[in-house]
Amino acid sequence: MEEKEKGAQIAPLEGIKVVEVAQWVAAPSAGAILGDWGADVVKIEHPVRGDGSRGMKVIGGMPVSDVNYPWELDNRNKRSVTLDISKKGGQEALHKLIAKCDVFLTSLRPSELRRYDLEYETLSKTNSRLIFASLTGYGRKGPDREKPGFDYTAFWARSGLQAIVREPGRPPVFQRPGMGDHITALAIACGINTALFVRERTGIGQEVDVALFGTGIWTLGIDTMCALVTGQYPAMRTRSEMMGMTNVYQTKDGKWIMMMHLQPDAYWSMFCKALELEHIENDERFNSFLPRLQHEGELVPIVEESMAKRTLEEWKQRMDEYGLIWAPVQEPTDVAKDPQAWATDCFETFEHPTLGPISFVAIPMKLSLTPASIRTTAPELGQHTEEALLEIGYSWDDIARLKEDGIVA
């Protein structure tokens, strides 16, 4: 027990230094994951503009708040350093920071990496142990390697996801802000940690290449594999076309419940009892898989009528009592109050230095002995510039000259 308590104080990436030259969501969110695990993440920002997310307070119809919650979510546990890397002095300072770091995390496109002399081949000459993690919209090879891409375009639209999740005859639907970015951030963090593990064995760094497009294809992997093998894909079906035991139903109070029974025959008897449909349990149209499949159009309205007789709260207890596989269709405001989410540490409350206590969404990976934690909120622009430059050998006079030249704020 004493060893476990002692181990719980250790951050898994303590001592790992990360330099992040990225903005918006996907790569910065990966940086936040590394920061939650204890890495020292130095975020490089333009001295005037900063990260574009700093000014992104209204997205997707979300309510205006004193808290820039997208920024706080994806930039906690970081230090902000301002550098204008379009100028030679800024590039020199950035190269010195990278020479002493373990991970370089960037969302610059290949041409921008060349322009600023930040390609892996260049950086690895002075830091052979460097893990070079690159996020792009469409990958670093191929005809679209320079094409800009957000998760709405590269992850959602081009990967097939936007087309496949709509019902027939309906326009394509929009994803929610950052949805593809945060999935991609998990892939970036996984790649970085795998590369760090390999470096422990070999002493050599390597490149980690992640694209929003590729992550979208992986997310839709079953459908895409179907297209690769058969030349077709399983199109979305309307509710009336879905199976009676795997469908979404509205309750008496206007809420919705999703049911999912991949082995329907094993649950049929309990399904009928829970929904008070015992009179159809032995009905030849429904009492086994094949006839039920042929008569789903008749079963769905029967289930709809039953589900409309009780409220969501009434159905919760009844469905659990009979062991059905179901979940409420929750809105984010429901999730924010979900006792299961709080019990499993999906959220973490932290004291913001100016705004008071704020609840954050926690990263989903839970380590028993070396847990992630939020230690600092997102930094002010350039809050740690002087501190970070002093650490790599700059003098106060050097920093003053950089300020005079507009390279740092």
C-alpha cells in the first residue's frame, strides 16, 4: 500500500520536455494530454496574434461565457512562449529550445517546416533523440499534402463520416466543434508515447505522422473496410428500417432511449417482459431472429407504443431490472450532471486563478499508479517567455534585444 501511495505522486511523463508549435485544437489537445501526464509543454505563439483559439469564444452556437472553455480545455498544463519564427532570431531561439527537448509537436504544413528550417532531417542532426510529431490535414505525402484541413473538412467530410451518418434523402449533418480533433489528439499522444517507449530501448528518436483525414478513415474503419472488400458500404437506415430491439425510442416525457441487442434471441423474453409485451413473446412473427427480421416493420410501432407509456426515469429502473442493454440519449448538459461520469473521474475541478473553480473534461485514459492531473490552467500569452529563454542560456540583455526586434512580446 505504501508503494502504491508513493507511486501515485509520480507523473508518468515527468521530465519529458515538449515544444509545441501548433494552434487551434487537434495538436494542442495532444499537448494537453502530455501535460496532464506531467510533461513540461512549452507552447510557442506569435507575439501579437497568439494561438487562434485564444479568440474563439463563440463556436457552433455555444453560449458566450467569461471562460474561454475551448482554450482552457486544450491548453492547460502548458507554458506560453512568444516567438516570431518568421524572423531569424525567432528561428534561432526555437531551434535552441528544440535541441533540448524530447518531443517537437507541430501542425505546420510541410512547406512551412521547410521555410522555417524545422524539418526532422534538420532537427535530428542536433537532437538524435528527438520525437518529431507532425499533424496535418491530409498527410505529409501525396497531392494534397499542402492542403489546409480542419476536422470539419479532413476528418468529417472527406473521410466518409459526414455522408454515412445521415438518413437517406437528408442533407449531410455537421459534426460538433473539436470532435475529430480530440479523437486525433488521442492518436497523436499514442504515437508520441510509443515513440518514447522505442527510444527507451534504442536511444533513437523518430517521426510520428498523424493526419485528420487518416484518423477519420480509421474511425469509420468498419464501413471503409466494407468498401475496400466489396466495393459497397452499409448505408444508414431510417428508424423504421432498424431492428425493433436495436433502435431509439421516445419516452412519455419526450426523452429518448437507445437500445442495442446484438444477440436478440438471448434477450427476447426479457425484452418482452420489461416492455410489458408478453402477448407477443411467442408470436410466430417475432419469437426468433429470422421471422423477426422479416417483420421488423410491424415490431417497431408496437415497441414505440409501449415506450411512450412511461417516463425515462420509470424506464431506467425497469430496463436495468430485466438486464436490457440500453442508454439514455443524453445532451451535454445531462452528461455534465451524470453521476457515473463523476464517479469515474471523467471531470476534474480546478481552481482558476481569476475565474474561481472550473470543471474540466479529463482525459479518458486512467492510470492507477501514475494518474494524470491538471496542475495549471491555460497560460496567458507569453506568460513564460522570459523564463523559458533563460533556461536555454539567454541573458536578460538578449531578451531585451529580442523584444526590441519584435521577436518576443
